[in-house]
Amino acid sequence: MDLIISLTPPLAAVLLALATRRVNMSLFLAIWIGGWFVAGNPVAAVGQTFDWFAEVMTDEWNARFLVLVSLLGAGAAFMYRTGGSHAVSRWLSRRISTGRNAQLLTWLLGLVIFFNDYVNSVIVGNATRDLTGEHRVSREKLAYLLDSTSAPMATLGPVSDWIGYQVSLIAAAFTALSLTTEKPYMAFLQSIPWNFYALLCLVAVPTIVILGDFGPMRAAERRAEEDGDLVAPGDTPLSAIENDLGEADTENGRLYHFLLPLGVLLGVACWALWYTGGGAEGKPLMDALADTDVAVSLSWAAFAMVCTAMGLALLQRHTLEACEQTLLAGFRTMLPALVIMVLAWTIGTVTGALDTGEHVIAATRDWLSPGLLPVLIFAIAMVISFATGSSWGAMAILTPVAVPLAYNIGDITLVHMAIGAIFSGSIFGDHCSPISDTTVMSSIFAGSDHIAHVRTQIPYALVPAVVAGLLYIASMAVSSAWVLLAAGLIIQTIAIWMIARATPG
């Protein structure tokens, strides 16, 4: 009964959002349901709901993240108003002649920007939104392309704040085990081949682009190609910079109006991630990334980006008043996303209050075996991350439990498998949960309706998820992760080909 109660609010949020297409109302109702469980009656639940809102909005990390997202919106606004986004689109359009090539370029850019999923969405989204629009690629498809490379790449590296966080979780689990013979970073590297979902997901993108779409995405792509409607009639993009900001200076826009602010964003972010983690004090790179303050670092980077972009606007003879209007307009474009993020964080608080993660683990812990452990960890991580919208939260819940469990019932190889399964399942939720901040960011910078993005992406995410689950089951008979991964890539390619051919239209 406790398990059912603890899962009710997050599942209600997901199901209501998908059914009603009103994500804000769905999230609020789900939070209120959780408040009812905690407070004991529906009236007191209202007070509990707003107490939770206050708690998440005054949390230091959350507050910094709200500032970060607002600054990223302002930076994107300046790149648009100065004509930088249009200049990039013009430059790329002379070299990209088909929609397929535009999609593959988006995927390649997503692989290059690997050190943070938020920055990935900002850079790749702004660089390719106009280009893919020219070739009639739907906004839903662009959001999928952004979402399917941002979090999976961040969890694989080679250097990212995600890896620092993941290594720190592994280190804490090893410390609890008094396991001094294993290095946390080496354990992370050895877990990469077992991170089946992230690896399969990255390969699924070009496979789908080449072999063809299926499910709701095929209808979206057909609409965009035949009618020119990048967004379905009646849908509302989570952010539409073109509509919110007005006319851009397309005549005077140059590539550096886009590239210089982004170069500053990347450069300052890399330095700040190293600096705030103690890199200047002599810490090794991975130790510094493990201890870094991500919110502070990226806020510094986003502020530097805005200052640079505003400076370029002033050099372009935009007035101070015009710059202020662009700044505020950029903040406004992020308002729908900020509301969703506050609601999504509050759902996370609800699941914490109801001990959702602990109940899911307790329901399966007693009958685990070494052979079943990886696939069960993967499945549990998928449930927790999808229901809470947080891969980092799922990792934090599972790593302290699953790593010692794997070590006690198996060996160090099982530990590596368990680590890979944790990260693999956690990425699934971050990739396609409607209450995930990464999913929200992909919708923002693709200019897509959020629920349309989630609805079209879930079938695509389920293909590598199902194949990954089969590979974890097969690991009971095959010990090599690389052999399993090679088989999985073949199975996934055949599956995508067959589903695409079987889809009408």
C-alpha cells in the first residue's frame, strides 16, 4: 500500500499531462494529491502544497538554476536580435541541402557539446532551429534530436559535470564499503560499456533519421513537410523566440554575433566548473569536477554570455533601451519553462516526502539475484527517474543501495554492471519524462509544444530502452559488454527498420 501511495502523485502528473495536454495544471493537481496524503485532508493539502513551493523556490541550487535559465533565455534573445542566429542559419544553409542532412548535423553538434546537457540544448537548438525549419523538419523532431544527445552525451563524457557527480556517488558507495582497492573514476570508465541505454540512444538518432520515422513522429514530420506547419495547429511552443522578440537585424548579423557569445559561454563554463571544484587549489581535474558547484559555474558562464552578447548589440548601435527590452523579453520567453520547473521540483519534493525511491527498492530487494540484479536496477532506475523527472535524483537514490548490494552478492564486475545499469535507467527518465528539466529545455530551444515533444519522443525512447533491457537479461549468459552492445546495435537497427516500414503513411 505504501508503494502505491508513494507512486500515485508522480504517476498522476505524467498521466494527466499526457491525457489533458495541460502540464501545469496536471503537475499542480499531482502535488495537491501528494499534499493530501501527507497532511491527511484536502484542505490542509493546499497549505502543504504552497509550503512545498516555498521550499523549492528558496533552495539555493534551485534559485540559481532559475537565474541560469533566465540568463540563457536573455543570451539567446540577443543572438536573435543581433542577427547572429540568422547568420548561422544562412552559413549552414549554403552547405546543407536536405532535411536529412540538417538532422544529422544537429546530431553531430549534440555529440560535440558533451560537458553539460543544458548548454547542449542552448547551443545546438539555437544553431539549428532556423536551418531545420527551412527544410521543414518539425519542431517535435528537433526537440527529439536535442533531447537524445544532451543527457546521454553528458553521462558519457569524456569530461562533464555529470561525470563528476557520478564519480562522487561511486566514491561515496566505495567508502561505505571500505573498498580502497578500486578507484571510483576507473570504476566509472569500466561501467561505460554497460550503460546500454545511453549508447543505444545516441546511435538510434542517425538510424531513425536514415531509415525513417514511425509512430506519432511520422505524422508530425508529414505535417511539417506537406503543410509547412512546424508546430501542429492548436499546439503552443514552450518558447518561441521569433514571436516573442520581434524583428531581428538580419542585414548586419554576422557569424560572430552567434559564435562569440557561445564561445564565452563554453569557455567560462569550463573554467568555472574547474575553478569552483577546487582546480585552482591543485585538485586533479576529475576530483575538481566531482566537487564543482554546477549552478554557480553555469550562472557565471551564462552571465558572461549575456554581457558579451549585449556588448555586441551596443556595437551594432542598439540603444540601451533596446538592449533592456531584449533582456526582459529574453526573460519572458523562459517564463513558461520556469513555472514547469518549479512544479517539477515540487513533485520531486513530494516523492521525497512519500519515500517513493525507498519503497520501490524495498519491493524488490529481498528476491534479487546476481543474474537478475542489472536488469532490475535498470528497470527501477527507469521508474524512479521517469516518475520524478530527475536522473540525478535516481542516481543518488540507487547508487548507495545498488553498489554495496552488487558487491555483497557478486564481484567487482557485477559492481561495474550495476553502475552502468543505474546510469542507463536514470537517463531514460531524464530523456523523456514530461517533468524532467532536460526535456523542458529541449522543448524550449526547439520551439516545440512540450507535451507534443514528450508524446512523439516516448516511442523512440522505448526502442533503445527495450533493447537495453534485453541485453541486461542476456548478460546472465554473455559476460562481455562489448559483445552484448554489438548485438544490441544490430537488434535495434533491425527493429527500427521493421517498425518504420510497418508504420502507415
